[in-house]
Amino acid sequence: MSPDDLEEIRQKRLRELMQSQLQQQTSQQVQKSIQEQQVAEQIKLILTQILEPDARQRLANIRVANPEFARQIEILLIQLYQGGQLPQKLSDEGLKKILERIRGKKKETSITRAEK
């Protein structure tokens, strides 16, 4: 074998390894995406069971304005449901009360103007 043949074999093996690694990464990304979709579907199903339509609409509006906050609310509602603290479907008024309690925990800031 000549040095050129050895180099060609090395290059071929390197390409094969790179292609294999790329396929594994793609496969992992697809699996992660599928898993995220399944979790989202499970959350949606649980929320359908524990929220009345008007409360789901309010949560959807919150999701549009602040997706992270909406996710926190969803997790809280699911935890309450799984803990048996939501014996019936939550109405819009009930969701409002929960939101007020959550907002009440945040430190309120006020701005006062100093007169000159």
C-alpha cells in the first residue's frame, strides 16, 4: 500500500465517523422533540380535565403574553390537581384568585415623584 492509499482510507474512515456522529445527533434531537411534544400533549390533556373553557382561554391569553409565567401556572395547577386540592374543574374566577395570590407574592414596587 502506498501512502496515498493509507491517506484515502483514513479520510474515508473519518467521513464515516463524522456521518455516524451526525446521524446520532439528529436521532437524539428527534427523540427530544418527540418527548417534548408528548409532555406538552399530556399537560394539555390534564389542563382540559381541570380547567373550564373560560379558564383555559385566560391561560392561553397569559401564554401569549408571557409563556414562562403560563408554564409556571400550568405546573402549579397540575401539582394542585395531583395533590387533590382541586376537587372540581377550576372556573375562570378560581383561576383569577390563584393568579392574584401568585401576584401578591411578588414584591410590589411603587414610584413616587419628589416635588422640586
